[in-house]
Amino acid sequence: MNVGTGEIFGECKPTRNGADFLAFPKRAVAPHAGQQIHVVLDNLSTHTTPDILAWLEKHRHVQFHSTPAGSSWINQIKACNNDPKPFAWTAAAEEILAKVHLVQVNIKELVDNNAK
């Protein structure tokens, strides 16, 4: 989703291989050269092939984020693009980062407790 316009860029392919997938971020990122870009993906293994990881190394301004396993969001793209609107953040960055830190601390405590 382009948070400035509300438009979503995505595509579905009949194959699931790293080469086909690599073409996607190249096309999606090109119009936004030099800008920080976050790409939301499912957990498909083709998103972490050696070619993809090498491309990400060269494009440090691009970050991939995976949806939780089993989630379904792909069907929302078509409907959203019928009437796109800019994304409106409802929380300050400090709030979000504080929550992320809290979750990290709690997860570490759970892992440490399970290791005992």
C-alpha cells in the first residue's frame, strides 16, 4: 500500500519461484528510489531465496515484513483500489515503538522461563 495515495500494488502469479518473485519488488520499488519502503508478504519460502536476500542486501532501504501464518489479506487489494485513500496513522511512532518494546520484553521473559 502506498500510504500517500492509499493504492495497493500487488500481483498474483501462476508460479511460486524466487525469480518470479524477485521481479515484483524490483517493479514495486523502482518508482520510489531512495525512499524507505516496507513490503508486506506472506510466509512463502520464495521470499527468502539467496537471490532475494542478495537483492535486499543491495537495497537496504527496502524491508520485508511477513504476515502471520494462516492470515488472509490478498483479496482486499481489488476492493481497496476502487476507492483508495491515504493511510491515516492513528498512533504516534513513540506509542508504537513502546508497544513493540513491551512485546519484545514479554517474549524474552517467556523464552527465558521456558528454558528453565
